[in-house]
Amino acid sequence: MTTIVRALDLGSGWVKFNRLNAEGKLEYASFPSLAPRHTGRDLSVSLLGQRDTVVVNVEGTLYEVGPDSADLDSNDSTRNLNDQYIYTDQYRAAFFGALHYMGEKEIDLLVVGLPLTTIHRAGDLRAICVGTHRINETTTVTVKDVLVLPQPLGGLYYCLSQRKQRDEFEFLDDETNLIIDPGYLTFDFLVTNGEKINDARSGAHPGGVSKVLRAICESLSNKFGVKYDNLAAADKAIERRRIKINGKTEDLLPHIRYAKPAIEGSVNYMRNVAGDGADIDNIILFGGGQHIFAKTLVSYYKNHTVYVLGDSQFANCKGFQAAGEAHAKVKPVPRAETELVNLTVMTYEPPKAQGAAAAKADDADI
């Protein structure tokens, strides 16, 4: 009988998980960590396409979770941003949603993660996840065993699994590595000697993506005299460098500049704990916030090459799967994605002489 191993990276920003596709190969998917109450209404009446969500029952309260849950919570009002997250109904709702989308009735080993700030609650999380879970009236899922790992360790395992395919990672298990995972709530980092964590030089700072987005929203609120708190819209606007307020387009660069202290605060905290990098062989960046922190990180480690994983959002989850299969001593499930994703190599480039406007834009850039 096949041992079923699955991975779940349930963070404050996104729920990342894996499942078998129609060809029986393992694929990765995600949905927002939002758990709005189920209203029982769908005004599209299927004419415009139904929402991709599932209704789950947590202690008698119905929640609607899934890829389109943001349609019911555009201002992130149901997102839980505190270190008690695993004990909340919102966490259980997102957990139930992930079990639903995994599509398995029984899971022999589920690998999950916690930020370094709450890894001491691993026993509690295991107790929450192990057992038979009634998702709703039609779905029940049994999780037989759970392995809880520090979230950034998943990214390291993922990189270690690529040693034979990437020259850059060939000697990771013999070198000193700085593994950086900017999550939605916390900015986590590990210094490892191969696979062994150096606890004294590892840690987490409560300055993840959400803190940066809140600073951007605060700047927008100050300028327009309104309470603007749409973190999801601000996150999307970072790539576009513009956002609409009151229906009008606003240049986001001045507001990004306002948020730079939040970005630098996390990177500076890490440098104080992990060190200046003199003895670090590899710096690897992944996680949902890599696009926000990458440039600042490079400026703090000017003499290093920084490797940014192309599939950064799923790095922990892919590493969890690899760790789980090794832990269970089972043959790896065939992956739907067989080609290596892009690896971005970043190095510090001194700023060039430029006009005042260009200098301001570069200063704000993240």
C-alpha cells in the first residue's frame, strides 16, 4: 500500500500545498490565507463563473476559503496577523481548505511548518493537525502523522535536493549558508553548517511583508486623508509602481520610500544576528517577500552573490515534501514540474551618476 506524504506551508499570507494532478504527478498550488464567513450568496448565478472556493465548517461556523476568497474579503479583514494564529478558527478554516484541495481521504504523513518565532509550539500544531477532520457535510480527511519543521528549513531542503542539477548548490551540505525567508508576518533566517542549524545565528524579526505594506498604506492614508488599509492592493501595486486611490492613479514610489525603514529594519536585524557574512559561503533568498527585500539585502552584503529562487513562494513547501519523503523512507512521487526553475543571481552594483528624478526613483526602488 502506498504511503501518502503531502506538504503544507500555511502562512499568514498564503496557503501553499501540493496535490496529484490528473496524470498522477505532484503539483503545487496556493490560495490566500483568508477565511471570510460564508454568506450563502453567489450573485453571479454562474453567468460570470463561479468562485473557486470551498465552504468549510469550523465549530459550527461556515467559512469560505480558496483561490477566490479575496473576492469576499478585499481589505484583508479576516487575515490573522499575530503569533497565536495556529490556535484560531481562521487557521483551521485555511487548514481544512488545504485538505479539501489536496484531494486525499487519508494522508499518512503531512509536513507543515512554523516561523522561528513560534517553532516552540510544534507540539501544539501537531496535535491540531493529526486526526480525522470533518471539512463539511461531504468531505472528511484523516491525517495520521505530522512532521513540523521551521519554515526556512524547507527552503534549504529544497535547495539541497537540487545539488546534482545546479552547480551553485553542489556543496551546500559542506558549506556555511544564510537562508532567508521573508514571510507575510515574520522575516525568518537561518545560518546553517550544511544541514545543521546554527541556533545562535538564526532568528526571526516581526517585520515581514505585512509590515512593509502597512507602511505603504500609512503613507497613502497620510497623503489622501483617508484610512487606506487594502494590503492586497498595495502588494500588487509594488510591481506596477502605481496604485489607484479614489479612482485616480497615484505614483507609488514616494510611498515605497516611506516604507524603506521597515525593509531595512528587518535586514539590519538579521545582519546583527547572522553576522556580516565574512564566513558565509552562500546566501539564498526565497519566500513570498523576496521581491520586496532582495535589493536591500544585496546592499547589506555587498561582497556576496545572492541567489534568488525563481519559485520562491513554493520553496518551503517543495522542501517539506522532500523532507517528508526522506523521513518516511518512501520513493519520491513523480513531479509535474521536471525542469529547474530560473535562479536569479544578484550582486551589488554601486549607484551610477544620474539626474535628481532618476536618483529619487532608484532610492525608492525595491
